[in-house]
Amino acid sequence: MKRALISVSDKTGVTAFAQSLSGLGFEILSTGGTKKALEEAGVPVTGVEEVTGFPEILEGRVKTLHPNIHGGLLAKRIPEHEQQIAAQGIKPIDLVCVNLYPFRQTIAKADATEEEAIENIDIGGPSMLRAAAKNFEYVTVVTDAGDYGKVIDEIKTHGDVTKDTKKALAAKVFRHTAAYDAMIADYMTTLVGEEAPEKATFTYELKQTLRYGENPHQKASFYINPLGSPFSIAHARQLHGKALSYNNIRDADAALQIAKDFKEPAAVAVKHMNPCGIGVGNSALEAYKKAYEADPKSIFGGIVAFNRPVDPETAGLLHEIFLEIVIAPSFADEAFDILASKKNIRLLTVPFSDAHKPEKIITSVEGGLLIQDQDTYTLDEAQVKTVTKRKPTEQEWQALKLAWKVVKHVKSNAIVVTDAEKTLGIGAGQMNRVGSAEIALAQAGEKAKGAAMASDAFFPMDDTVEAAAKAGITAIIQPGGSIRDEDSIKKADEYGITMVFTGIRHFKH
């Protein structure tokens, strides 16, 4: 008689699986809560302690760690191994069905204690899974309830699980245990405050196979951090529209990262990961009108993110143009109906109440990864000082603060021109700073007169100040720190421009 060892924390579908195996002639071995559940379902079960001749000890920490179990899992079906286990009174185990203690679910709880987390680190489960997976040529190993049906069907059809399926299930097990260990490693690393461990381990779960990547000839998939912030595209709730594309996901993430920086009602329009229009106001409607006014051309086909619920009047304006995605904390019922009348528009909700829980930024390079903190630095933390003779007026200061919030989200070199309520011009990603300034100022046009300008990094020379002055800019905010800062200060004083240094750079490559 073949033997199957079943011990699971997640008991979804396990009694039906065990009943099917029993009906196919398997002796079922089990432990603890799984054994009880199978017995209650009428499945004949042999307790693991009957196999090991040893009781569970140490509050269940030790029950399957025994040669009678692992010998049965690791023995090849070859004469030499068969003779050795027979001499020790060990019988082979042909199928293992195990899933692990709920470590992830435990640490996801807000009130989880360190003791709870440690007790939910499974030892015997991964050991059995790895042993069975190593011996996949002879042992079927199942860790996912979604595979129960396939295993039963193959046994019914072929008398055993096929070798190809056994190998695929073994590969799945090693991914599963690797992810489990990575989660534990991350928890323990965080617990001891290690900032740069000698090994970086991450685990992500497949959310979506994408039609393609940045371009149609590139394959792509979307993996998510299972313990990541609810405030993310990864964990957003999609209410309507087509599946997100690779570029949609990246653009939507960029829009969210900007929108979360605003406490007042804000609307953020993004195109190709750069903001094209940002507005603030007393309501989502007022903010959107200003974001649209900032650049009515570029917003077409873009993404709009709100940090306030979308009401019907705002939805009516959004409906007038083609947009790929609208993101908000929620949509009023009538607003949803208005927007959902367009078949393809994606409508997403995210909980802005969780917007200020930063994660590490992971960027791949060929052969490696770069890991850094999110840029969450604000003016509240900066050592702000006015370096020119003239100080900003209250109106100018409001415009400077808006410009500074926006510029850190624009690809470097970055220049942003704003008034106190909206962006007027954005220059992104140029190889020299004055080039970005010329783009931003040209976009702002006549609106640059009396406006504010922000730069994500210092001015290497005074040509950017010169360009700003000629366009009518009256206030500038920048990090400072150039060996030629005095040239820029002198030029600003020459034109009566007020200039503020923050002492902090906001590069975004």
C-alpha cells in the first residue's frame, strides 16, 4: 500500500483530497489538527506518532523530525536504499501534502508580537517539503491546494503522478520554501535593525501576466510584495476597465507617489512617469480644473490621481477627454456610472490613509540590484534659508512650496514653474539644467511672470537664473551647494528675485 503524509495549516480542500487518495488505496498519515479534521470527515488516518514511535513534544515543535519520516521520504526506490530502510523498519512515503505555518498572516496583523511570529516559523514542514522535493523522482510533493485535482486525475489515469508533474511540483515547492524563508529573513533582519545585510532576500507573488512590457516585443509579468503597503498599485482595487499594462502600472505608481505628498485636495496628471499637470484647491473638482488647465494637451491619454473621492461633477469633466486611468480613494456611485460608461478606462481605488508607509526602492541593473529609501524628505525637515536680499512674499512662498513638492517627482535634470495653485511649466530629463529651464519656461509662457521656479539640484552657474529672470520668474527654490552659488545669488539680486536654499537635493533618475 502506498502512503501519503498530510499535514496542513490551510485546510482548504484537504479532506476531499485525502478521501480521494484513500479511495485510491493510499494509507494516510497525519498530525495534530489535520489528523483531527480528517478523522471527523471519516477518512482512515494513521497518526505520525504511530510511525515514529515517539510522541509530539515541545508544544508540537517536534513531531515529524524523525528518521522514520525522513528515511521514508528520501529513500530512492533502488535495492540499496530499500534494503537500508527495511533493515531499520522504515516504510517509504510516496506522497507528501504539506503547507506551512501561517507566518505571513501572523506578521501582517497589526498587533502581532515577536513571540507569535517566532512560534509561526515552521521547521518540520519545510524539512518534509524539501526532502520530498529532492526525491521528486519517487515522491509526489504537494503544497498548493490548487494542485490537488491534477494529482488525483493523474493517479486515476496513470496509476501514479507523471514524472514531469512530479518535477514541476518539486520546483514549486522550492519556490514556496524559498519565499517562506525570505519572509522570515526579512522579518528578523528588520527586527534587529540591520540596514545593509550581507544577503538581500525578497519574495514577490505573481499578480498578473502582462500582454507585453514597455514594448510589444518584450515579455513581462507583474509581481507584488504580499506584505506591501495597501497604498500601492500592487494592492489597488480595480473597479472597471481593461487589465493594466506594464506602462500603465509604472505611470500609475508615479501618479500615486506624487498625490500622497499633498494634504490639501490635489489632482495629479501623469504622462510617461512625469507629471504634466498638478493642481490643488478646496475640492477634487477645483484641483482637477487647475491640473487640466496646467497642460490640457499632455493630459490627453494620461493618468489622473486624486487624493480625495471623485464626485459626479468632477467625473463629468474627466469623461470629456480620453484618459487611461483614474485613481482615487473612492468614487461616488453616480461618478462611477459616468466614468464606467467608457468601456476601457481603468478606475482604481487605493486607501490614502495608508499613504505614508514608505517601502524600500529596488532598482535592477544588469547583474545586480540597487536598494535605497524612498525620497520622503519634505520642507518641514529642510534647513530652509533665504539667500537673497529680498525674502519671499506669502504668495511666493506658497508657490515655492508647491514647486518644491512637484520637482522631486520629475526626472532629472528637473525644473518646475508654478503659481500657488498649479504647475505652469515642467522641464524634465535634459542633459543640462538650463535646457530643462528653457522647456519649463517656454511651456509657462506669459504665466511665468510673477511665478515661482524649483530646481531639483543646484545651479552650476547663473545661466538658469538669467533665463528665469527674463521670463518673469520672481521666486526660486533650489538646494544650493554649488561652488558658484554666489554667482546665482548675485544674479537673482540683480533682478530682484527672491531665492531660497533648502540644502537637500531631489534627483530622480
